[in-house]
Amino acid sequence: MPEILFFSLVAGVAIISSILVVAMRNPINCALSLIMTFFCMATLYVMLDAPFMAATQVIVYAGAIMVLIVFVIMLLNMRTETSKNYVHGVLVSCIVAVLTLFVISGFLAKSPLTGATGNMTPELITKVGHTELIGQAMFTKFLLPFEVTSILLLVAIVGSVILAKRKL
Amino acid sequence: MLSLHHYLILSGILFSIGALGVLIRRNAIVIFMCVELMLNAVNLTFIAFSRYLGNIDGQIFVFFVMTVAAAEAAVGLALMIAFYKNRESIDVEDINLMKL
């Protein structure tokens, strides 16, 4: 029971802060609300017995990516949006979003929610350690995708330098 | 008892809010943040399934999603800076022509 209460609290904060991301006019406020959402996500990951993923979430998302975004917002010196949104645009967008939610809940209601099961139990995680389990899977079973990821990051580095540079 | 459904519903709600933000906002950086929100909703689904099926593969996928998000952040923000240099604005309504 306390588990459900805590989950509801974290989920409520996550939903409210993500609504603020959409509703706030000033991009900096949006970014701060998004950081709040990321922290709620990290809390949920801890509840799902994935402490290493929670740490990664805080370091990579709430740390690195959001610092980059806030840095660019400040670099471009953006101000609060003054132009009005079109009413029909907002209306249609809301309808599309609600339809998305309906489709997702339809899938949830219909599907049996099963898949390839494994041997990862909370007991194993406390005994071996979550980081070690992740490392074993990543450097044995997923070695090739891991290496391809490094190429992706290299491409991203080169691409962003070329795009942001005034003259090569 | 907390079940898989709780997490999946939360993830669905967050994904819809992210999609709504992508549709109604006009500032490119805020749209970008909403995309990040949608990616995070999917990450939550991956980790919830991984926990309830006892299969660690989902969490490895979250790593790759995070990597792609980081690469996307770097390239996307570089694009926005390049666009801002030309137009003094990153409103998506100004990004409607291929030429400058």
C-alpha cells in the first residue's frame, strides 16, 4: 500500500511537471520542468529495481543533455513567446493527443503483456549488483550495437561541429 | 500491489503529453524538449517490462535510446544555432522554406 501511495505521488509530480513543459511560455521554465520530470523518472527506475539506470538518467539526461539545452536557450537569448497560438491548432492537437492516449490504453487492455522472460530477479540484483548485470549483457550479448553506438557518437560530434561552425 | 499496468499507463500519459507539446508549441527548442519527454516515456516502458519479465535486454535498449538522444541533442541544437544565425529566430513557422 505505501508503494502505491509513493508511486501516485511520483507519477503525479511527473505528469504535472510534463504538463508544465508544454504549458510554460518561457523556454527556461520548460527546461526546468523537464528536469523535474527526469528526476521523477529516475525515482521510478529505482522503484523498478534499476538503480544504475536511475543514476544514468540523472547524469546523462538531467545533467548533460539538459545543460546543453539550457546553454543553447541562454546563448540564443530567447524571450517568452508573445505570439498567440491558433485556437483550432490547439484544439486539433489536443484531440490527436487524447486519441494517442486512447490507442495506447486500447493496446494495454487487449495485449496479454508478455514477452521473452529472463532470469533477472530482485534477489539476483541485490546479490550480484545491477551494474554488473548490465555490464555483462552489454559487453557480451550486445557488443556489436555497443560498438556501432560509438560510430553514431562520432558522427554526431563531426556533424554538430560542421553545422555550428561559421566557416570551415 | 503495484503492477506493470501502472507504469505503462503513466508512460502512455507522458507520451501523449509529449506528443501534444510537439504539436502545439512553435519554439523549436521546446519541441525538442517534448521529443525528449516522449523518449523518456518509452524508456520507462522498457524498464518496466524489463523488471516484470525479468529480462535485462530492455535496460540495454534504454542505453541505446539515451545515446541516440544525446547525439540528437548535439546535432539538433547545432542545427538550431545555425538557423538562428540566419534568421534571428527559431520559431518553426519561420522554418518553412528550404532556401534562406
